[in-house]
Amino acid sequence: MPLKIEVYAEDKWIELSTLNPCDLPGSISDVRLDGRRDIYIFRCKADDSLSTIYSSVLGMDVANERIREIHSAGQELVKALGKGDEPYEMSVKTERSPEPRKIRFTHI
């Protein structure tokens, strides 16, 4: 089953994307108040047993319209989701959003 990613907008959850078990990982950055960025990487395991969300440790990224390349010293587990688990919500402010937005991850 895929990992579903949604954003809260206009008083409802709107699906942004889904990642299937063999898809490449997805990522999103969160711009802090001090201007530094945290990078979150999310994936659905190939055997479909789990979806995971990690934060990059001492990382950097370069992105264009189609791809984001991430280099880091490692990753820290933020959340592991299995089928039937409650969705995981977090707030992020990307480079494009003027205000932080709620996003939600669900392993379905």
C-alpha cells in the first residue's frame, strides 16, 4: 500500500501525492525562523510493511522544478507508519509558502 501525503488548505485535507513501495523517496524542506532549513525524506518500504519519515542530519539539498538532490551525514527517524496507524502530522514552511502549512502522512 502506498504512503499518502496531504496538505491542509481551505479547511480540508487535499492529497498532494502518493508514494508506492518501489518509488524513489520524496522530500520536503522546512525553513526555520533563523533561515536554516530542515530536510525531511519520506518513503514506503519495498516490501510495503512500513512507511518512514526521516530528517536529514547536517544535510544540504539542491532542487529544481523536477528533482531534489540531497546530501547528508545521515538521517534520524522522525516517524514510522504501518497499516492502520494514525496519520502523522507536521507543520512546515517551504520556500514557496508564505506561512507554515500542516501536512499529513498516512500509510494506507
